[in-house]
Amino acid sequence: MMKDKKNIDDIFRNASIAYSAATPSNAWEKIDAALKTKRRRRLIFWISFSSFSLFLILFSIFIFSDFDYQIKSLMPNNSKVQLIEKQKYNSRKAVDSSTTTLQNFEKPSSENSLTISKINQNSNPISKAKKLSKKLEIPSEPNYNVSKNKNQSELQEPTSISSKSIQNNNIIESHRLKLNIENAEINSKVLVSPAELVKADILLSKIEDSIISTTKIDDNLQPNSALSRDSIAKTNKLKDRFIPEFVISSNIAFGFTSKISQAPKLTEFTSTSTTNEKYGKVPVFGLNIGIYFTKNLSLSLGIQHFNLITNGEFQIPQNNVRYVNVDNFGYTTAGIYSVQNIETLYNTRSYNPVDYLSKLSKITQSISMIEIPISLGYHWNLNNWKFNATTGFSFGKIVDNQIKIGDEKSWLLNGKLKSIKTSISGINFGGEVFFARKKGLNLGIKSDLIMYLNSVSMSSDFSHKPFIFYIGPQLNYWF
Amino acid sequence: MEDIIAGCKKKKAWAQAELFEMFSDKMFGTCLYYTDNKEDAEDLLHDGFLKIFDNIGNYSQDKFEAWMRKIFINIALMRFRRMKLAKEIDEINSFTLSSIPFVENTEMQANDLIALIMKLPTQYRMVFNLYAIEGYKHREIADMLGINEGTSKSNLSRARQILQSQLLVQEIDFK
């Protein structure tokens, strides 16, 4: 018995080893078509991926380079504040030290008195300061030397700081200091104190240094100096340009779609049924979040729901009713099913395929799809209206897929299709128009054209790449 | 042959066509005795070659034909598991010996023997092919088909019985 079993195995093994059968004539054509489709999909994927990557890179470069420039342009403002604070601190220090000198001073010399009179003769504070500085270079008395040296050392820091100072506000500060000097001069007549002179000298030196250094920096930075009027205007413009605006939009719309036929391929080997679908209706509901990050550019991310409803006519050739190839419906690749299996697969209530032979039957298909659009926009204002042109990528997911063939009394097919291909992607081109109110609610109009790069159909026999166009009102909330 | 494989690895259309030309008949034969009809075998051939062209970059073995054959068997197994999941394999209970049509010829050719395998119930056919033709053990077959080892053994025994009876009816001396 065992030997018989082994013999059976051997017989069939030997038969199978040598066995070959002639392949159907169209087998290679089918494989070749599938390979071409795969190549095309791969190409589309890489083009989409490359485009999206390029878009991200360019976008990143744009954003980061501009923000870097913005930070640089704002840098002097920060240093300005620090410098003014430091100047004030040093001025106070200088005054304190001159007070110390005053305490050490016992009797004013004739030279100092002469200096005071010279100051009083000269009304220009800068020239006074220059003269005072020259005077201070030649010491006359030990006490004065001490105070002068001390004050010179005090002067070093403000001088070095003021050489870095580059802001126009320094000039205002200088004027304020000039007034202080003038007051000091008036007071000096009364006090006749060299300490007062030292104090005045310090202040005038500060003014001089500040003005000189400001002039120097201005020269260095021109013509793009942040201090010049142009550059300040430019900075302000940049600031204005980079204030991002956020908007949340919701839209309802109505549009149409191309043919999306997924009609079953009723077949006996190679023959197919015929389907004639018309353009479909597309009610749309969408929610969008946008950021207007420059004066003209915007980026938006959204979520939209499409219901693609197509109607048409369906015909089964009279001589080809034996099999239904459910591959067209996707999900199962079990291959050829007999017509009877439709009932269990598609919840058919009642049908008689013979009734459908060579007759035109109604076919209705409804695809429910969630889509995520990512778009870059260019917008401009015109007479209180804002226009925004957008383009980007759309990624769709089919969440429901219903098909009906026949009429209500006798459906040939009536049920939900499970698709193999539930994800599709495409390119969108859109436009928005709305009243250019900056904040709060406003109304607009939105339209979009989405061209899908792959087909929603299950079979290469129905390889339509659908497009969707819609237009409708949009409610925007600007933050 | 190496040029063709290298071409297929580079996704060259001419190489893919050449490869199909070389092996299609042999592989279609394999597909036939893993299915019960020509249409399913065509589908298997289609899917198998697509998978081969997709995965040929991973091929590094010496025996190319054996590698191809393994891919076809794997696809047949996947289809079997899917059908089993969809409860489409229910013909075992209703199967009787009389279900096998008599072969008219007294002198059996390979075609006729393959036709006998094709007529076996799906699960019997899978077990018989994997054990008798491919040389797998029962434990391996049980893992591959998602059945018990005992079921594999009984399926094989039943398949042999059916084939033996059919051969005896045809009075074929298979010694």
C-alpha cells in the first residue's frame, strides 16, 4: 500500500516536472500593460515627490532667509537701547567723579577762571567741548591733574561705547546733554569751580564722541544704513511684510467631475460590458486653515469632503454573460466569478441577467472621498477685494463607494464596493476672492480644479483619471 | 540568461519580454495544477510574473527556475488563504469520487494527470501538490495552509485515494 502511495506521488511528480502548457496569446499583452501602468505610477510618484520636496526646500529657504534678514535688520535697535542705557550710566558716573574732584578742590586758579570765561565767550557747545578737551590735555595743578586723569579714565569707556553708537536717538540724547552743559556753564559763573568745568568737559566730550561716531557709522553703512531714513523705512516695511495673518475658512460648493466608471467587467474571457457615463455631480464641504506669511504669499492646509455622483448607461453584450470579473471591483483577486456570486457579493435583491442583455440599464455610482489639499497661494488686493490664486497637491482617500445598476425593482447590482485603490493624489489649481477685511468674519468665493494623477477605477479597462471642478461660497475668519 | 536577468533587474522591457517567452509555458503548467480552471491559472500567471519582475532585484540564487517556481507557489498559497478566509472553499464536504469526470484515453499523458490534479478539491490539491510534487513536510504544509498537521495528513491520504481510484478506473498500470 505504501509503495502504491509512493508510486502515485512519483507518477504525478514526474508528470509535473516535464509539464508545460501553451500560454494564452494575450497573456503577455496584459502583463506588459500592467508593467507600463506600474512604470507610469512610479514616474508620477517620483515627479510628485520631487516637486513636493522642491517646494518644501524653496519654501524653507524663502522663510528662513527672510527671517534671518529681519533679525539682522532689527539688531541695531537692540544695541541702541543697550548703548543709551550704558551712556546714561557712564554720564552719571562721570558726574559723580567730578563731584569728588570738587570736594578735593580748595581754591580756583586763574587758569581755570580763564577757561570759564572762554567757555562763556563761546556759544557753540561742540567747540566748547573741543577747547575744553585741549585744555585738559595740559595739566596745571596736582589736584587738578588727579581729577583730570581720573576723568580721562572715566571718559575712555563712554568714548569707546559712543564709537559703537549708531542710532539717531543718540543725537537727541546729545542735544539733551548740550542743554545740561549750557546749564553747567551758567552755574559755573556762580560757582566758579574747576570741578564744574571738568563735569562740563566730560559731558561735552561725550556729545562730541557721540556725534563723531554716529557720523562714522552712517558713512560706513550707507547707502543701506539702518540709520538712514531709507533703511528705517525699509525696516518698517519688512516688519509690516512679515506680520503673519491667520485665517480659518469653511466652504460649501457644488461642482462636477469627469467619468469615474467602475462598472463591472461582465466577461467570458476577454469581452467586456460597456458603460457610458456622463459628467458627475460633486457636492463639496471643506474646512481650511491658512497662513498669510508675507505680503503676497500664503500657505494653506485643509480637509474637504467630496461626494462624486455619476450616472450613465450600462450594457451587457448578449453573448457574454457567463462570468463577472470582480477584479474590477477590487479587494478580492479571486478572479472569475459566476454571475450567481454577485448576489452574495453585492447584496443584490433580485435580478435576472437575461433581462439586461443588450439593454441599456441605468448605472449610478457614488464615491465618498476625504481629501487633504496643501496649497501655496499668491494674493493681492484690488479695491477692497483680496484675490488669492493657489496651487498645490491634493491627497484623497475613498471612504465609501456605492454602485447601482438597473432600477429599483430589479437591481443587477446594488451595494458597496471595496476598492483596492482607495488613495489617490493630484494637483490643484484654485482661486479665492473675498472682501479684504483684516479681522473677523467675511464672505468670499472659492473655486478649485483638482486633476488627479491616478485613476479611482479598479481596472486598466477604466483608466480615467478624474478631475473635479467646484465653485461656491466661503466663510472666512481672519485673526 | 544572465543578460536577461540583468536587464530585468534594470526594468528593461525587452528583457522582461524575453524572460516571459522563456518561462511562460513552463510556469503556466505549474499554475494549472495549482488551480482548477484555466482562467484562474491565467490570473496566477499574470500575478506571478508581475511579482517576479518586481522582486527580481532580490534574486541572487543559482537556480532561477526554482526561484520563479517558488514565487508562483507562494502566490497560489496566498490565493488559497484568501479563498479560505472568504469561505469559498467548501467543496470538500460535497465532493464524491463520481465528481471526477472519466478520462477517455487509456494511455494517460501528462496533460491527463494534471487534469486529475486540477479536479481535486482545492485543499486536497494544495496538500497533494506541496507534499508529493514540491516535497514539503506536513508540518510545513500545515503552517503554509493554516491547517492542522493531522488535517494535512488526512487530506493527502484522501487526495491519493481519489487519484488512485481514478487511475484504477482507467486501468492504468502505474508500477
